[in-house]
Amino acid sequence: MVRRAADSADRAYTAIRQWIIEFKLKPEERVNELKLAEALALSRTPVREALNRLASEGFLVFAPNRGFFCRSLDIADLIAVYELRSILERGSFELACQRASNAAITAFARSWADALVRYRRGDPDDRLRLDESFHRQLAELSGNDEIVRRIMAIHARIRFVRRIGNEPPQPRRLAEHTRIVAALKARNAALGTRILAEHILLSVEDAQHVLKEALFRLYVSEAAPLGRRAA
């Protein structure tokens, strides 16, 4: 019975997290627990457990006496998330320089060379998947699973806006990936972290552009929300 309850909470977490990532639950929308439970054919207990977990990971905000809300699309919040991402990825790169085996680094470099060919002929979704895979594999070389989980959670939170940024091919970002791989092969932590800082940097102007486009797409979308609009 305990295992079954845990499975239900995990299923609710996975489904609701995906709806948030895809903005089927929109920014600032109040989450309707009953509707979510009905949509998932679950009781409200595993749904509430999933919502608490998502709030702890930054996907939702809990307001006492009001319930759970999706986070707003806010410039300051987006820049803060990118700053955290930069700190974590630079830290994981330093650890990778210290800990990763030569064989693992060679395999990573080979994987990027293969991905580069697919990236150039892929659509925006393919390019985003390849980009996330590059950063996930790089983090995995740190040997720290907690850092990997945190980085991938951040990627999930910013996936929608990152997809917009990846719609036209980005030659500069591809070149930076290649330079990051070269720095890792040389185990040059100072160079690699400097490239990563430039690679992940999000300016206020960039954030304004991406958020403006994201909000336009969200609110002209025909996707029906699964929660209730906040006042």
C-alpha cells in the first residue's frame, strides 16, 4: 500500500511537472487540486504531495490560505535562475576537470562531435534536446549526482524560453560548446569556467526579448489551462 501511494505521488509529480514545463498551466495561474486529481484519476493526497514537491523545486509558489500558483514569468526571476545555473555548471566543470577519466572525457567529446552534425540540420526542438544533453553529460562528468539533478531541474524551468532562444541556429553557442570540450580535454578549469560564464550569461535585454515573445505565444495559444486563472 505504501509503495502504491508513492507510485501515485510520483505519477502526479511527473505529469504536473510536464504540464508546467509545457505551460499548459500558465504563469501566475492558480492550481486547482481537484481538477488535477480528476485529470489524473487520483485522490487529492498524492496530488498535494506532488504540488509540495514542485513548490520545493521552484516550479510552483505556495501562498498561505490561497493555495499553489505557477511562478510568474519575471525578468528578475529569470536572470536569477540563469545566475544559479551558471554557478552550478561552472562548479560541475571544475569537478569534471579533477575527477573525470580520460576515457569519459573522450567519449563526451565524441558525443558532441556527433551531436554537432544533428544540431545543424535539426529543428528547434531537436536543437534544444541536443543542447540540454550536452550540458547534462558535462555535469555528469563531475561525479556529483546532486549537482546533475539541480542543473536538470533548472533546465526544465527555463525550457520554454530556451526553446525560443534556440529557434534560429546559434553558431556562437556551437563554437562555445566546442571550446568547452577542448578546455575539458586540457583539464583547464579556469578557461572552461570562463567560457561557460559567457555561454550562460543572460542580459536584461535578452530576458526582455525572450519574455515578450514567450508571453505572446502563451496567451495566443489555444491550449486549455488545467488550473484556475488567478485574479
